[in-house]
Amino acid sequence: MSEKTTAAAANSLLPTYARYPIALVKGEGSWLWDDQGKRYLDFMSGIAVTNLGHAPRKIKEALIKQLDELWHVSNLFHIPNQEEAAKLLTDNSSGDAVFFCNSGAEANEAAIKLARKYQQKIKGNGRYEIITFENSFHGRTLATLTATGQEKVKEGFAPLPEGFRYIPYNDIEALEAAISDKTAAVMLELVQAEGGIYPADPAFVHALCKLCRKHGILLIVDEIQTGMGRTGKLFAYEHYGIEPDIFTLAKGLGSGFPVGAMVCREELREAFSPGSHGSTFGGTPIATAVVKATLETIVGDRLSERAEEKGDYLTSQLKAKLEGHSFVKDIRGKGLLVGIECAEPIAGLLTAAQDKGLLVISAGPNVIRLLPNLLVTNEEIDQAVSILAELLAGAGDHK
């Protein structure tokens, strides 16, 4: 395709993304190639999506097998893959029932709807309000962007749906003050990923759970970015020894195939009776074949434990190489979800890293977010850290 044709094709898209001038055409493991043949070490993983690397063999085989058999029917019929994928999720989590959809935003929409329906129709208390946290991110639909604790994603979309309150992260006194007889649920990220890689404080989480139990409030944990082994556990809530009433998944759930899920405890099941919620493409034979293969690989190959080990190695190497850099304020995260907080905006550093063959992403204006796949090697980590150390040493040149 000529440059002129490529530009014309790009102009056929709405400009909703500030795209880099790179066209990626091939991926394998931790590596990507562009249409000019340049190779990149991928520490973005499609924003925590390709947790098993690019084109993993087991997932590819499961997908090809399903493509030869059946693509789509309807959720009016039993779909064996969907039932088996749901059982894998419930067998390996604190949840008891699963609703499949297409994305993280849809999973969070389903969680919000389930919390309200349960409180109003099953408990009969009329509660509808969801408490979320400043700096959080829960999606781009009207309800989930309203749930998000960042004003920038809400601009121009008024009037927003009512029923959301926002409090500071890790602030138990603010939570106590926000609870009312309208409170249906608290929606929490255990690591605020888009908001700057801020893990929740364990004492805060335990106090929050105690308050939820005391007041009959549901706890929704948004595991869209933290789930599927990313933080060193299959689900981030395991780090805290808690069991949410509802948790949501997407991104790494399908290894790059679009799929999301909401998982809930048994007592919430009856709130989603037939006709109360649905999704045309939720849990298709193709999508759930991929979910099954992904879960079987992560659980069977103990990749969550590997992510914890490689995350410790990545963090230790970053601290060793970046210690003393005045530009670096903090290095934090869990497992292979790591942020480097810098003294100034880092947009120029991201493009400089691309020039050197490394793909990383931001988490807010001043944080470099690192999201390598769960199978990343020490050698690949060393290569990425070396590039970052070189760039951060000359950070003033990349403003």
C-alpha cells in the first residue's frame, strides 16, 4: 500500500487515538515488527492484553480448531465452551457465577447493573449509589466513565448518569463519611493502573471490607488490568486475602481476542434472571475457546508465580540501574505491572524509547508504565532496563 493510500485509509477513521507513526504488522513472544522491518521489544503487551506474548502457540491452536467448527450461534442455546470457561474461572477464583461480554467497560457495566439490581430487587432496599475513587479508571461507556475518578474522561459528555460518589484512594475516613443508606457498592482497583500505578494499602482494603460487611454494601473489584496473572497472582485480590462480591475481567482474559467477564458470588445469581441483562457476542464459541486455552496455560504453567518472580527481578534491576537519578522519583507496582514516576512529563521519553526499539506506555503524564508479558525473560528485562537507564540519564534531552 502506498503512503498516499495509507494516509487516505487512516483518514477514514475517527481521530479518537493519538497514534504513533508506527504500523505494527507481526508479533512473536516479546517482539513486534513494523511494516519497515524494524523490531521492537514489547513492554506494553497491548496495554496488559497479550499476557502470554504475541501469537502464543496453545492459544493459536485452540482458536484454529474452533474456527474450523463453529463461530457463533446465540446465547439462546447452550454453548459448551462458555460453560467450561466459566467453570475454569469459578474453580480458580472466589466467584461462583460468570457473565461473558466483549470488553472491560461492558464487564464493569454489568457489575454496576448487578449491584443495583441485587440491592433493589433482591434485598428490597432501593440502594443505587456506587462509591469509586479519585484517579480511578473503569471504562468509556457513559456509566463507566462516570464511575471513573478522572474529570478529563468526562468532558463534553454531560449530563452524566447519577449515582456515583468519589473519594480519595486509601482514605478509610473518607469512605466512612461517604457511606449512606443509598450506597449499593464500592468499586475498587487494587492497583490504580491508568491513574499512575498506585497499589491499594492492605490496611485500607481490610478496613474497607469490614465496612462493606457492616453496612451490607457490595465490593466490586475491577481486575481488568490486574487480572490473569499480571500482578503475580491470578487475580490481584489474592494479594490482600479478600473475596470480592463481584470482580471484572477483560484484557488478558483472551490473549488478544476481545472478551470480558463479570464474576460474582452465589447469592447474587438470582439478581440476573433471564432477560435482565445480555450480550449478542458475549461468550461466543470462539471467544470462550480462547478463554479456556488462556486460563489453562496461566494456571497449568503457574505463570502467575513466574510473573511475581520476573516482576521482582524487573523492579530490582530498575532500582539498581536508576538509583541516584534525580529525574526518577519512585518505582512501584505489583508483579509485571510496574511504574517509574518521573519528575517531569515523559511523553518525549516514550518516543525516544521507540526509536531505540522499546515499546512502553504512560500511566498519567509523569509515569512510565511497564507491562511485559508473563513469559518475559531476564535477558529481555535487562535489555529494556538498559534502554530506559540510558534514556533517563539524559532525560532533559527528551522533554
